[in-house]
Amino acid sequence: MKSNTCRTSYSTLRRSQGLVFLIVAMLVALHMGTLGAEAQGLSAATVSKIKDAVVLIDVTLTTADGETGATGSGFVISPRGDIIANAHVVSMVSEGMMGETIVADERTVSVVFHPGTAQEASFPARVLRENHELDLALLTIDRDTPVYLELADSDAVPETSAIFACGHPLGLREISIRTGTVTAHRTWEGQRYVEHDASAEEGNSGGPVILPDSRVIGVHTLTLVSSGMLTRFAIPSNVVSGWLATSPDQDPPPPIPGKAVRELLAQSNLIFEEEGEGNFAIPYESGQRVIAHQYEDFLRLYVPLGALPGQYPLLQGQAAIAALRFNYTDPVGRISAVESGEGMELYWECQIPMSNASGAFVRTISDAAANQATRWQAVLNAEEPGEPTDLYPGGDEAQLAAMREQLKQHIISANLQYEEIETAFKLPYDNEVNVYTQVYRGMVWTYSYTGGMPGETPAAQGQIAIQLLQRNWNDPLGRLSLDGDNDLVWESQVPCDFLTPDYLAILGATAAAQVADFVENYGRIPFNG
């Protein structure tokens, strides 16, 4: 079996490889498993009430470049047409396909009752209140709503309680009602959440999480990893009722695009230029320009690398294999690919949670971005790119030992199950994926091997490599890399100084989910080394 406990030089074994957002936080549930009894079914009357009170939120944003849309879920909370939704669903600020920030000039919101049925009816809605710190919005329609959902006391609902997540996942018209349990009452980034394991996807945002008696205990807001994860987060109903009891004047102003990123760049002492709508360019003497912006709950820095090289599929596949190998020598980021109207485009990029961002961390990533973009150009020119050893913090024996002890304390603080194996810590997850984490050159290297490179022929491997670069584009925190033995790993590296217990928990859960999803799609390929 492939060793997961050592990492030597770049000429021998390195690490492992491996999407969001997110978003977002400590999926200890994969360690703990699903607690509690099987959820009970709902009565026909309760199902009917849910269908009458849960709505599809349809948002159209008008920008200088045209219109863009978004969908989410919501639910009626009074007989006067008041509806709760997520603030991020109705926000005037959105992200484009390439991750850029888009600010709308106008917003149109519609509320659709009974979508996808003969009873479907759509009504224009006004946004009365938005609180983006809580991710809550209050909408209203000019219509009486005799059927509505009441808010329960979320603090009184114990772990293992049966719940149901209601809404319109992926923008589907017909309502979905999915069973699960409360897995934790959690505080993360200063906000309270009800953690649950009912399946919820993009589009469920704003939908109610209810008890069997139809009372609401939470508003679904966040899924850290969309594939393979059972942990979801809902805003507690007590937070909702507390917010509704306050004056709208107390709501913070809507977020200003780029404000947080601008502050981080100012702290980094980097020279930067504003490019509009929350995007910033960081120029380097080498000619590289690193772009920084906020994408959902992540800080993203990237450098466009141009089109995937090669006129023919075989050559493009070879370039994709080279990019996966290049990822294995990257200190903090990855090469990823996204298909645009002009073909497959490559990017160097790195994403970190905004909650862990600092000026010093931003500078570390930006310097790595400029260096790695230059190294990739050397690869394309068939030149020796050299090892990016100067981008690693390093440390003497005593310093590295202290870092390892700090990593162990992070594992304990994050309530992660672990086993010490040589220089690494093994983190077992309930989806039968083992994740490893250890100190490497002053970095915390978190990784899990998937097996050998899929594909029976070089041509087949090349086409799969392109798919894997596209998976990297959708990975919130890590990347898939190809080591010197032609084995694939999911991995992420974070300088020890910038790691926190919550960040480590996110990394471990993301690794477990990504590897499980990879194996489901490609199978377990025997190791080569």
C-alpha cells in the first residue's frame, strides 16, 4: 500500500492531492458519524402545509453586460406575506463564471408558490431587510398567506433529533423534503449554527429545516463541500426571531465589493491596483500580474496561464499531465482548468477561507503565485523550472518539532480523531477515507492518496488529466496532483503560522469528501509506487 507518512525531496515522493466553497467549517460529523435514530415520516397534513409555505426565490440581476439570475428557497412566516430567505440569494453582488465580482444595477425578485405544479403562482417581492452578516433577508409580497410556518426554540432541540430540509435544490421546480438529524449546535466564525445531515445542495439556501410538527428550527445557509459531505449548516430559528425583533436600522450596510480584500492587501504591503467591482491586480517586476478578489467565503488569488497547450487532444492531454505533476511541486496553490467560449483555459490559483486571511498570508500566496506562473512558463518552454524551495518557511529541527506539536494541538482542539504514524497524523473518516497531515518544510501538508493515475493508455490518461484539472477548479481548498510514481493525491499545504483548528477541520473534511467522490467516479486504481 502507498505510504502516506513520508515526504522527501521533489525528486522522490512528495505529497498527496485532491474542491466549496466554502464555506465553510469543521465537518467533524464525518468523524462522528450520524447520531440518533432514523427520521420519522411526516403526516399528509404536515407535507401539505410545507408545500403551501415553502417557496422558490427567483432573482434577476441587471448589469451593464446584461442579465444574470439566481434561485434559492424561502418560507412564509406570517399571514401578511412575509418570507424569510438568505441574504446571499438576493444580494446585488454576485460572482461570474470565472469567479469575478459582479455588481448589479437593478434587482428583480419573484416568489413562486407550488412551482412545477398546476397550482404554480408567481408574485413580485420586495426586499424589506438584508443582514449579510447573518445571511438573512426578509421579503414581502402583496398577498395574504394564511398558511405559514412557525419558528421553534432551536436551543431546545437536542442532537439526534429528526429534522427535514425543505426547498428547491439546484433550482428544481418541484419541492424536495429530505430527512436527517441534528448533528450539533455549533458556533463558527462568531455565528451560531444548527449542524444537520439532511441532504441539501445549491438552491436549498433559505429553505427551512423543520421538526416533524412543521415548526422551523433553522434556515439552511451553507454546505461546506457539495459532494460526499453529510454536514450542512442552518441559521438557528432563535437567531431569526432575535433578528426580526430588532429594528431594520440595526442591520449592517450591504457588503462593499472588495472592501475586505482591499484592507488585506493594504496590510500585506504589496503594491496593488484596483480593477473595479472588488478585483485587484498585484503587479510584479517579472511581468506577472496576480489578481485578488473575494469569491463567496474565500479569498482567491489567481494568474491566468492561457489556453491549455496543444493543437490535438493527445498534446493537450500531455500538457494536462504536466500540469498535474507541476501541482505536486507547488507550495500553496494549483493549476486548474475551466472551459470557456474560447476553449480550455488554465489558471494558477489559491483559495483560503476569508476567516483565515491576513496581510502576511496574502503576501505569501501572492509571491507564490507570481513565482509559480513564471515556473510554469519555463515548463512550457521545455526549460528546467527549478524547485520553489525559497517559498517554504522551513525551520531547524527544534522549530519543526514545535510546529508538529502545534499541529497536534490543532487536531485535538478541532475534536478530530487521530492516530500518530511516524511523522504524520492519520485522520480516519466515516466514509472510509484516511486523511493524513504532517509538517513539511514549515508547512502543514494535509493529503490523501486516491491511487494510481486512471486510464489504460497515455491518451486516455491525458483526457482524464484534463478532467482532473477541471475538478481542481471546483475544489474550494485543495488540488489533485501527480507524484513521481504516477500516483494521484488530494493535497493542500498551509504555512504553520496561518493554520487554525477550524481551518484544519475544513481541510480534513474536504480531503475525505473529494477522495470519496473521486473513487466513486474513477474507482480505486492500483498504486504504481
